[in-house]
Amino acid sequence: MQFTSGGTDGPRFDQDGYDLDLGNNVYGFLPSAVSALDIAQAFYAAGWRVRKSSWTEFEVEHTYAELELFPETPVRFGGVVVPERIDDLLSAFSALGLSYTVELYDQDDNETIYRA
């Protein structure tokens, strides 16, 4: 699948619809991922919206999260997730067969770490 900067069809994240401060609140690594492109393709197959955000980076988006995938080793990501839906994001990673380390920050900049 070739992705463009215009993005694919799929659910959109409406940050204005949630009571979130602007800015990223979730970061992490996907150590079992082969590449950012492979992860983007897996998210697309799972029904997420995907767009190419640079020559090598991808943005994946659903109603509760928007993540930027960076082509590093391991694949790194950053973005926004509705805090009450963090379990949905972790389940999405697990459903794709990905191991992960996720750092979630709340409004007071307190960090919670999830690993699998």
C-alpha cells in the first residue's frame, strides 16, 4: 500500500471534541516493529486512517488517538490519545502483535508507563 500526504479514508481524531490540552501526551517505542511503514500498513489494515507525513514518517489516526510513527530502531511514536481510551490503544498494539513501551502524561504532567 502506498500512502500519500492526503491520507486514506478512515476515522478521524477530533481533538476539539475532547477536553484535552493541545500537544502530545503519549510517547513510546515499538521494539518488535520491523519499520514505520510496516506499522502504518498494519494500522491501515485494522481500519485506521493513515497518511504519509514526511518522506519516512507516517501518521495513524482513529477516533481516540493520533500518532506519528518515526522510522528509528526501534520504531518510535508520539502523539495524542484520549487518556480514558489508553486501554484501547494498548489493545490495538497487542492486536497487531506489537510489543510496546508507552508513556502517558496527564494534565499535571504525571507519567504512567505501560509495557508489554
